[in-house]
Amino acid sequence: MGKPTGFKEFDRENIHYAPVAERVRHFKEFARLPADLSTQGARCMDCGIPFCHNGCPINNIIPDWNDYVYKNRWREALDVLHSTNNFPEFTGRVCPAPCEEACTLNLIGDAVTIKNIELAIVEKGWQEGWITPQIAEQKTGKRVAVVGSGPAGMACAQQLARVGHDVVLFEKSDRIGGLMRYGIPNFKFDKSVIDRRMAQMAAEGVEFRVNSHIGQDIPAKSLLDAFDAVVLSGGAEAPRDLPVPGRELDGIHFAMEFLTKNTKRVLGDAIPDDEFVSAEGKDVVVIGGGDTGSDCIGTANRHGAKSVTQLEIMPRPEDHPDKLITWPYWPMKLRTSTSQEEGCERDWQVSTKRFIGDDNGHVQAIECVRVEWQQEDGQWKLHEVAGSEFQLPAQLVTLAMGFVHPVHEGMLEELQVAKDGRGNVAADDQHYATSLDKVFTAGDMRRGQSLIVWAIREGRQCARAVDEYLMGSTGLPR
């Protein structure tokens, strides 16, 4: 695939970013693809066994579309890309690209820029007008409700509509997209990207119903009467809390509250100042070292924070892990996001002991302690380092420690679907069926907090299971 000697002739060219001083002044996307992607496609090796297939949760047929790009056959590249992924423009922006870690070239040098090529293909498809509605030739007469409009729900709804089912996609918020809409800042993911897919889906027959909170505004059991099948794809939105002294102080927010209100204001919603969470002029502490924490950093910098510090309880990863040990799996290595590059202090192996407030009940500082991890009886256990306590100034704290499971109150409690040991809706990854007849589940609601590419995969596979349940057989791909 590609040019047999391309990986020797061409260097990896990464995506380009606007200068920090320029991009922190706005919430627009600032990433720019390289001008010549054909040479990057040429770097794809004739490796025999493309481990990138298994590295990609959605099993994208990566060598094939790399080869098409190298040969300037973009339309065919788009067809191959869409054969496994409904929304490459989503994953091309925010997927961490485990495919690149699994790339065979990554063993001896820099991996192929798979993610950038993917994004370039789909964006060219939009520019050229190649992406059009795929309208079913005939209707089945079956009605399906999909609850939750994140990437899993959107993928499931689109697949089902394309085989002729009448699909209604329910969303509790005022816009489609779930946490993808409000939880990812616009500087990483402009929301017009979701809107243009929605237009395609609407033309294919998907009906969108926003401000429809199933289990609160609308009885969940009413869907069982009105639809032939119901898919629960509401995500894992119960955040992990930090129950330490002072948690009740003002100025301590879950990351999604901070990010959602900011994105709503960026999209033009009128958020009153007394409800908006601003980092302007404040010492900000972000607790949690993942992508959500990074999004909080980028948002705080754009607000004009006085300082930003990110705390992580785990040890600092290696800069360069041994590829002969980690490849083709996802390695634990130090990664620095564009938001972290914009300015923040990062500290590892730190645990929060308590929050300290002023006389008005607003947080002013955090008391922390350094920790170390030790193996005891085959398990890693956390121990505080004696005498290592310290304080950080903080007038705004965001808790970005991930999500524990779906929200149980409301829809899940009403339906009484069985849950697994982690509190997710119980279902396997073959049939996606819950403990209730004609009720299915997919995405983070089933598997727990995960990547956008896993959500799309599960939505597609769940659609296949639903179609087979309704029609007795299915032509949808797994």
C-alpha cells in the first residue's frame, strides 16, 4: 500500500497549529492540515499484516484509503472510509488515534499520519459535494426510538434510517450531539461539523427531538408502546466526585458544568453572568489529567486565567516507552495536548486533602499531599508521603476525573434494566440486547466511559442487531 519505499523517502508531517498567542484569543478551530497529503499516504508500508486495523476500534480499512490518497483517488478513498465509519470528521478531530500507535512503521520510526489523512479525505468529500443523503429505497414500517444523541446514538440512528426504518432520535438537551456537542470545546471541534451531518441524517429520514428528557419529561415506558424497538445510548454521565472536606464551597465545579456553559455561550446562548463559570483573573486548578482536564485548561486560558495547574494522581508517564514492549498496544507515555502547550503547570502523584475557603464560602486554596504507588500482594496501592503536604491557590477548581457509569435516576430506574458490576446497562457486544424485550443499548451507557470511535462502532453494531431483531435478517455491516 502507498509507495513501497515511501516510508524511507518522506518524513512524517504533522498537523499545523496557529501560534499560541493568536489562538488563545478565540474559540475557533486552529488546526490546519498539511498541504500535500499524497506523500503522507505514500508512507503507508506494504507491511503484510496491517496492525492498524486492530488498533482502530472501528476497524477502518486504513491501508486501502492511504493508497487511494497517494494515487490521488480521493472519491474512492472516501467510499472506503465511510464503509466503516459514519462520521470520520468527528474521529479525525478528537480520536486519540490508537491506529497510529499500532502502525507497523511506528516500530522503527514515526507512524503514518492516519488521523490527518482520514480528516483530509472526509473534508474533501464535503468540499466536493460527494457526501449526500443515502435514502432507503423502501420503508419497512418499523419505528425505532434512539435515546441519546451522542456519537453512538447518531451512528445507530443513521444506519437504521438507511435500511428503511422510521427513526426518532431523542435528546434531553436543546441541541443534538450529547457531550460531543457541549463537552468538547469549539476550538477542538466546531459544532457546524455536527450540524452538516444532521442535515444529511434528516434527509435520510431521521427525526430529531430535542428538549426531550426520557424518564423525566417523557415516561420511558411510553416508548415501549410507541416503538417497535428502543435503543438506549445516553452515555456515561455520572461524574466521579471528590468527597473531601470543603467540597461544598463555591467555585468547585464538575468539568462538564464548566465546559457546557462555556460552549453554550460560544454558540450564542444567553448565559447570565451569575450562572456562567468564568476563569478570568483566577488561579485555576484542574483535577484530572485526561482529555477533559485538558479541555478545561484550554478554556481557562481563553478566559484569561491568572494561572492554571493540572493535578494527576498517577505517576508521570515515560517520555519514550520501549516500543518493542508496548507495540502495537496503546502505550502509557507522556502526551502534551495543544491546551497544555498554551500554558499550565502539570504535577503528578498528587492527592487532594481538602479545599480551603474564605469567609464568604468561596474556595481560595487546595491542600494537597504527594503520594506514591507501591505493589502489595500483587496490587498497586496508594500511600501518602509523610511531610509532603502543600497548598495551591485556587479560586476555581474543575473536577475532571472521568465518569463512573450512566445516570441511574430517571430512565434506567423506571425501566429497571439489569446493570453490570460497574453500574452500566448490561448487554453483550453481539446482540446489544438489554434484559427488557425490544430494548437495546450501545456506547458508553453499555461499555462505560470510552472513546468516540468506540461509540460509533457500538452504534453501528447495535443498529445491525436491531435490524436483525425487527426483520429477521440484516444486510448492515458489523
